[in-house]
Amino acid sequence: MASSLLEGIILGITLSFLIGPAFIALVQTSIHRGLKSGLLFALGIALSDITLISLSYLGAMQILSDASNQFWVGIVGGFILIGFGLITFLKKYKPKTGKGLELKITVTGEGHFRYIMKGFFLNILNPFLLIFWLGVMSFVSARYGVGNKEVISFFTAAIITVFVTDSLKCLIANHIRKYLNMAILVWVNRGVGIALMAFGVVMFVRVFVYFY
């Protein structure tokens, strides 16, 4: 279980540096609406990840119920992880202004609950995330077995790590924002892309080792 916890934490830390719409929105919400609103936004992101992981788990249960499928599902999951890392590495931003990356947020409704919903839907409507979590779920389930405690500990560690790091982003948002220029965004995403590909390769090898 210690190994699955460590791997989950490593994945969570890697994802925390993934710069996309949710990252920018989280920082700007913290700056313009305060720390509490930023934390609620981060909670919405975490809830959306839990939802996507749950959907991926249900899909994995159907596919991996046949033991003969586990190896190939693990291989496909590995390619998804590596592919996601490659896409992240090659991704380019095209901001509308020359002073950095801006993302306008329109929030309607009353109360702080709206920030939870904003974080939830902004994150969950990213089509790549479902594919990503499905790939991770396929990998981890193929290695540890569907419903195994290691699978639960892996994703629990990953989600908690992402939420904690998102909370830290809220705390230092005013310092982060001034560094959000194109050069930094490109190099950070390249680093994350390399890390995700490396993570995929390592787990890819472990699937071979596990089944052979």
C-alpha cells in the first residue's frame, strides 16, 4: 500500500503543475474574490476529479471483470498516459493580450456555492480529463486488481495531493499571477508533459513485469 500511496502522491504533484483553464481560473478567483472563494473553487475541481474517477472505475469494472483483458487494458492505459503527456508537452497557448494569459470568469447566482459549481464544471467539461483518468484507472486496476485497497489508496492520495496543492496556489495566488507569462507557461507544461510520459512509461513497464 505504501507504494500505491507514493505513486498517487507523485501523480498528484505532477498534475498540480499542469497549467490549463482550471489553473488560471483558480488563481484569478483567489486574486479577485478572495482566499475563501479560491478554496471553494479548488473544492469544485476536486469533486469533479472524484466524479471522473468514479465513472472510470465503473468502466474499468466492466472491462476488467475478465482477467484475460487486464494486460491489454493496462497497455492501452499506458499509451493514454504517454499520449496525454505528449499532448501536454506540445500544447501552445494563444493569449488574447500581450501581457500574459487572461481567462475571464463569469459567475452567476448567489452565495459561495457558485464557486464550487464553477470549479466543478470548468474541470469536468475538459474532454481530455475523462480520457486521462480512464487511462490511469485502467493502468492501476490492471496492476493491483479492481477494487483492491491499493487502487483506493492510489486515487485517494492523488486527489488529496491535488487539493492540497490547489489550496497552496490560492494562498500564494498574488505571487503566482505575475509570473503567468507565455515563456513560463510553455516551459512548465513541457516539464509536466515529460513527467507524465515518464510516469506512463514506468507504469507501462510495471504492467509487463506484473503479468510476466
